Amino acid sequence: MANVKIDNVIKRYGAVQVMHGVDVDIEHGEFVVLVGPSGCGKSTLLRMLAGLEEISGGTISIGDKVVNGVSPKDRDIAMVFQSYALYPHKTVGENMGFPLKMAKRPKAEIDEKVGRAAEILDLAHLLDRFPKQLSGGQRQRVAMGRAIVRDPQVFLFDEPLSNLDAKLRVTMRVEIKELHQRLQTTIVYVTHDQIEAMTMADKIVVMRDGRVEQIGAPLDLYDNPGNVFVAGFIGSPSMNFVHGTIVSEGGVKGFRSDDGLMLPLPETTATEGQAVTYGIRPEHIGVGEGGIPVNVVVVEPTGSETQIFARAGKDLIDAIVKDRIAARPGAEIGFVIDPANVHLFDRATEKRI
Amino acid sequence: MHSKRLGWLLLAPTMIILFFFGVVPFFYVIWVSFHQWNPFAANPGKIFNWAANYRQVVFDAQLLASLGVTFAFVFFAVVSELVLGYLLAQAFMKDFPGKAFFRTIHTLPLIMAPIIVGSIWKLMTTPSIGIIPNLLQSWFGYNLNIGQSALAAFTVTVVMDVWHWTPLVTLSLIAALVSLPPDPFEQAQIDGAGKRQIFWHITLPMIAPAVVATVFIRLMDALRTVDEVLMLTGGGPGSATRYIGVHIFKEVFPRTNYGYGSAISVVVLYLTIVICWLLYVGLIAPRNTKKG
């Protein structure tokens, strides 16, 4: 177990720079999720942590030791790949015992540790099977078993749940989190799924185009997104954005969209005439009398909640309410917005105001 | 029903050809092997003589000697081809300037007829005019004469076979290596395996089916080598390179001893099957039963 420090890490492929000075500090025992859209560099960063990819600049340290030139086998890390990367010719037991065998541990110790890991992961009855005889979820657990038998300093997970079906993904999410609570080992976890990030992480690192956009606890990112990208990426369904400017009527600041729609504004340092992006999460919009008049486009009832897509001028706004709304497409209803839930971003810099 | 009949119809030409050029000659050879048949003897017809030919096979000292050198030849040739082929395949997996060019010229021996290969090597190894004896003489002072030294002749036939057939091994191993998923290899690095351990624990088991298939092909080919060796050494000096194919050829053609030649062929076929079966049982079957 150890802390991990990623300091000003740069990655170049020839003349193309894909990682632009990434800094992440990971505390001992922390569950950190790297999240971002495809091509944001999150997997590359993880592979650099693992030593599978060289670093073009900066330093990576594991447990206060700089590991830049250290080969993967000497980093004392364990990794779970998206494809699980099980050895097809080895049984479950041999797969899980392989790292210990490579470390030349005595057979009794290997059997004991594999047995214990199999117990934890409910694999004890599958130890003699081959990977091809297992289901996706079982393979996933074998890959995790192979990681935990080593008792490494850091666990690396590269989109481990993407190949599972939706239901199994939820189960495995809980299992991984439980495992972390039990083992208290540092985990770095890569995913493109912001729900996984929100539910599992102690700390989320949101990345885009080889840069860190924001680092913080899941709810911090949800409540105080630092810019438009993070605001749109964290939270599902994603935040509504309306472009407009700050106006002042009788000394009171307000927001007017490019379309002329007036929306309520919280206390803000934004100045009159400033071009801004107005953000409001669908779950923070209510339906009621005296709200902003909108025209219903689509209503999607899911039972527990109702999602309403409605048009206010040219802007399509998405709301989620707990009530069952019987509005028909084309009907006019009112969207109620509490100014406290509004996020304002500068339109030019896309930064939070 | 209709599609099934159409299937047989489409297969029919191949099956008819295979029947007449494969199945019929096979049984004909077996049938002939039970006869005494020498068309240039006083009695040129086939005379049924039970298993006399097989009895002769068992007591044929020349044949046993021939089998001995054949196995030595096959062993050294196939093992060298496998090791060299794997190393070349690994080299061709990497990127280097001129890779496509080298890969192409390295496969050229494959498309050459064995008789041509034999001729080339004969020219290259003939003392006084061949490049190989000349270079060996001027560099190491070694006098290579495959017409006199049994060991030299044997070695040159092995080298010739390696030269001719290594590209086949390389190609099939490249195909096997290319099709391997990269993840288990990265995983093995993380799991603490060094290069050698990765080879023994991951690479080799994962390409084993391709390796075994290649060994089977090379084994069967090497066991029936005739033309190259016949051209190069004629089976000599003495009977140092009188491999089983050469031996059969000499029994059947110059001596026109058809019945006996057929009997040896059947025995060699049987031996080939036994060797392949042993290899299969030893290498492939344990993996399959373990999986069951």
C-alpha cells in the first residue's frame, strides 16, 4: 500500500503531444477514478502508471519512489484489464497463482493465498476450470483475484466493467467497492462511465484531451463543477446549458438567453453585459404554476420518475421530476428553477463564475 | 435436403479426383506390397507372395541403417528449423527498415522445386568450383568434401533442408504470433514475469497448437525427402545420406523392385503415423483432457 504521485507528466508520440503536464496526488488507501471521454488520455495515464507506456516528461512515484524507468514487474502493482487478460491455457487457480509463482513463492503459500482470494471472490469451486468455461462476471472476478493474491502497493483497473451487461456491472461495482473497503489498498480506476466514477470514487479526476479538467470528491464535482465540460460530464442526464448575457433591471441582475428568455439568477459576481452559459441540472427543475413557460416535446415516464424534454424558445431543456406528469407533446407547462441550483460559466473561458 | 444434395454435388469433382489420385493408389500400393513384382525379371508379372516383402523389411540391414540416418536427419533438421523459424518470426514481428523486403526474399526458397534446391546446393558444395568449400578453405582452412566425408554430407543435407524449409516455419509462427492478444503479455509483465518466463509460461503455450501443426507438417515432409538429397549426394558417400525416401527410390526405380519398395513405403507410412500420434499424445492431448 502506498501513495502515488503523478507530477507534470507529459506524453508524446513522435511530434504529437497527447498528455500535457498532468498532476495527480493519490493518498495511501484512496480510491481514485480517472474519468473522461474516449481519447482523453485516462488509459494512457494508467498504462504509464503500470510501466507499460513510457513517460516523455515529468515523474511518477509510487510510495515515494520515482518509478519512471522501472519495469512493470518491479513496480509492485497489480492491474485488471478491460479484456481481463486471463491466460487462456491456465486454469483459474493457475491464473491467480501466476504472480506468486513468478515471485518464486513456495507452493504451499501460493495455494493458501489463492484459496483465500478464491474464497473472498466466490471462485473456490471454479479453480480447476479454464477461462473459456467461465462467464464474463466470473472471468472478471478471476482477474481481480489474480490482482489481490499479490497484495500489491497499488491496484490499477482499466475499464474493468465495460464488457459486462448492465445488471452485472452494478453487482461488480458493489463488489469492487466492498473489496476496497476490506483491503484498504490504493486503487486507480479508469472508466468512461461517470456513474461508475460517482458511485465508487473517493476522488475523481476528470480528464479531457490529455489534461486534467478538475479533481475532487464526487459530490464536490457534482455541486461545484469547475467548468462547462465537467458540469456536462458529471451527472446523468447531463446538465442543461443555455447561452445568454447578464442584464440588469432596476439594479437587479438577471439572465437573458440569446433567444430572449429570462431565467432566475443567484447572487453572482458576473457583471452586466457579460456573455455567460447558464447551467441547470434536469433534476433541479420542477414543474409548476408561475414557472418559465415551455412547450413539451417528449415525455418519458420511467415509473420512479418522469423525464420531460421541452422547448423554451430555441433551447431544448430537459427536466426530471418525481411526479407523474400527464402533459402531452405540444402542451405548455411551467418549469420552476431555484436560483440556488443554477451554475454560471463564462462563455469565453468556459470557467465557473 | 436440397441444399445437402447441392453440397455433395459441389464436392463431387474434388472427391472424385481425390479418390482416383489418393485413395486408389494408396490401396494399390498396399496390394502391390503383397506381391513379388519386378517387370524386368524373368517373370515380369505380379506374383502373390503373402507377407514375404514385410519379412524382408524386418531383416533388411540397409533399411534399418537408412531409418537411423533418416531419424537423425529429421531430428536435426526439424529442431533447427523450429528454433531458427521462431527467432526469425520474432524478428519479423518487430519493425525495422526494409522489413517487407527481407520478409519477401526470406520466403523465396519456399517457392523453389526441391530438385532445383538440390542442384543449387550441389553447385555450391562441389569441391574446386563451389563457393562454400572455397570460403571454408580460405577462412578456416577446412576442407569440405561431401563426396568423401559422411559427416560433411549429412550436415550439408541438414543445412540445405533448413535453408529450404525454415521460411515455412517462420511464416506459420508469424501467423500464430500476430494472432495473439497483447493483453496477457502486458499482464504477465505486471505479474512479475521476465522475458524468459513470458516465453515459457505464456508465449509458448499460446502458440503451441501452431508449433505442433508446423512440426507435423515438417516431420512428414522431412521423412519423405527424396529429390533434394538424391540430387545433392545421391545418398552417399556410402549410405551416409541414404534417407528412407532415397532408399525406397533406389529399390523401386533403378532396381525395379516394385513389390518390396511398396512394402517399405507402407512401413514408413505406418512409422510416420506412429510418430505423429506419439507427438499428439505427448503434446496436444494432455491439454485437451485437462480442459474437459
